Amino acid sequence: MHFANNLYFLALTGVIVATGSYVHSRWRFREFALRFELDRNRKALEESNQKLLELDQIKSRFFANISHELRTPLTLLLAPLEKLLHQFNRSLDQDTRELLVTMHSNGMRLLKTHQ
């Protein structure tokens, strides 16, 4: 009878240890798989972030170039307008003077928004 009880105890202990070992190994494998997936996602995120930074730099250079290309002709137009307004202010009729002032103020507003 003691032999049967001991054998039953050993068999039950063996089943419990085997089951616990199996469950533990599955948990460890799942943890490994999740860490692997996390590392892969982190690398993908870093690559995506790097691409976004590069695109942001390209966008900034593009808008800086566009801004420069708009400022140059505006500056070249505003200087003669100012000269016309200051030199011929008294000899200009009211409509022409208002038109030149409007052109100058709109040009200055455009120049200030692109700086």
C-alpha cells in the first residue's frame, strides 16, 4: 500500500513538474517572440522616423528656396515702386498714386510673409 501511495505521489509530482515545465517554456517562448517583435517594430519605427526627418529637411529646403525665389522679384519690384512714389508723388494723379501705394503695400505684405 505504501508503495502504491509513493508511486502515485511520484507520478502526480512528475505530471505536475512536466506540466509546469511545459507551461513555463511556452511562456518563455512567448516572451521571446514578443521581444523579437518589439525589437523589429522599434527598428521599423526608427527607420520611419529617420525618413520623416529627411522629408522634413527636404520640405524645409524646398520652402526656403521658394521663399527666396519669391523675395528676389518682389524686392526688384518694390525698389522702383518706392522710387516712383517718392520722386513723382506730387505729379501723379490720385488714381495712379493710390494704385502705386496699393501695389507697394501688397508687395511689402508678401515680402514680410515670406521671410
